[in-house]
Amino acid sequence: MTGRLTISLDAMGGDKAPEVVVQGVQIAHTRLPHVDFLLFGNEAQLQPLLDKAPELKDCCQIRHTEFLVRGEDKPSQVLRQGRQTSMWLAVDAVARGEAAGVVSAGNTGALMAISKYVLRMLPGIDRPAIAGFFPTARGESVMLDLGANVDCDANNLVEFAVMGDVFARIVLGIEHPTVGLLNVGSEELKGNDSVRTAASILRQGNLPLSFHGFVEGNDIAGGAVDVVVSDGFTGNIALKSAEGLARLYTRFLRDAFSSSWLARIGYLLARSALIKVKLRTDPRRYNGAMFLGLNGIAVKSHGGTDAVGFANAIGVAVELVAHGFNERIKQELERLKAVEDQPAQAAAI
């Protein structure tokens, strides 16, 4: 895109804020020189950091507040008392039209609650969903929901499928993404009522997406589909299990290559290949979970990420804005509603 756009940042959110936020902005500015930033946070902490990065002088503004959302704060507490926090003000900037999107590495529950309250939901969407990237044997996939909704009915899952399909086309650049429902088996009779009903709607509804059917946990990394749809309870467990397994695998490799002098020589010989694997599975590369279904762009960065990861989260927000993600979602939902109305019209005739 040729025009400038503005992204608001919760500069005090995250384990290493505000240093990592400003460092992430430096990286993002190099990649995205057409983007300006509103940094919400404590000016006494932010200004010295910006003074060390003169290249950011013309693209960054500090919006001072002394209040922030802590990691242990409950969402209900933040909704009652957090209107002057850096997180709330950053989200509110999107609602007021000052920014096109918001990025925060702060408290996930609080960010979801604030975003839902301030930005509201898109017409036709009952619940927001957290979507994230997964590396697979075939490239990358998107999975949702990753924890916003513990319980979901069939309509929620269908809405997630529509949003995931649009996301895969816009952000991952997949022309015809395949969509699968995460289940305990691939057979049609497997799973609970919500999953089976959602599958029936996706199979028979003549929706503008390619429904693969049910997928199992081992199909996620295998890349069986481009979009994996799940309720938030199951999706969050799958995500955390994958993250834990990746850390365990890394530890096993480290222990194996340091177990003897011969193993150390083997590491030197395999070092270039191992670096490629590390880059391919680097969690910073996939940083930036999206809150889909909101009437505004909100991206959640991992709280413990570094500057590279935070810059990638900014990049995700810019991509969603640049490609008109929410407008595309609205169009697909209108198609979905038209399909749902067809049986009722036929019955009336």
C-alpha cells in the first residue's frame, strides 16, 4: 500500500516492556517505513529509549499514562478500573479512528476483554476467536480458536471456519485454503454434537470455502489442511502441547550434542542444517495472535518475545489492515447468511 497508516502500541505490555517494544518498532520501521506509531505508556521510560533511536523521531508519538495492566490483573477488574491504562488507551485509539490497528504483548485475557468491549464485534459474529500460525510439513497453517472460547456451539465453529479461510487467503497468501475441524477421529460419527453439526453445515451449506472434513492432532503438523478449526479449550491445549514438545525436542538435541566429544564433532558437521531447522521453527517467526471477529484489528504478541518477535506482530497487524481483512470477513458473512436463508425460503415456498 502507498498511503501511510498508524498502529497503536501498548508500550508497557509484556515481560520486557517498554525496551522490547521500542526495539521492535525500530525493526518494523525498517521493514515498513510507511507506518507511524502511537506509543501508549510512561513517557519518562519511553522518551529516553526513543532518544537513542533518532530514526523513529518522525514516525512515533508518545501518549503518556502512568497506568498499566499487569499480568496478574483479572479482566473483570481491568474493565472496571483500567480505562487509563496503556492497554485500554491503545485499543481506544483504534475505536476513535486514530489508529488502524493495535498490538500488545500484555495480559491476554484483559486485552480480549478490553478489545471486545471497546471495539465491539463485527455484525454476524457472536464471539471473537484467537488465531495463530503453525509451522507444518507443507509450509504454514492457521489455527483458531486458541483460547478465547472454552465452549463453542456449531455456529461458532462455522464462523471460525469462515474467518480462518479469509485469514489464510489474506495473510498466508493461499489462493484456495482447505479447512478442517479438529476432532478425535476422521470418521463422520466421531466427536460431540457441536463438531458434527458444524461439519454437516460446512459440507452441505454450499459455502465459498474448501472443507476437508475432520482432522486429528497429528494432522496439524503434517499440514493436512491450511486452516484448523477448534473450540478454545481444545485449541489452547493443542497449542501449549506443541510449544512444550518443541522445547523438549530442543533440550534433547542440546543434551545429545553435548554428551561426548564425538557428539560435539557431529554437531559441528550438522550445524548448518540445524540452523535451518531453528530458523524454520523459530517461534518469533509465528508471533502475533489475531483476535478475529472484532470490529477493529487487534494483535496479541507473546509476552516473553524479543524485538524480532514484536516486530513480526506489528507486521501481522499491518497486513490485516492493508488487505482490508474485516471488510473481507463482512463479505463472507453476508454469503454465509444468504446460504443459511436458502432453506428457510425454500420451506416457505
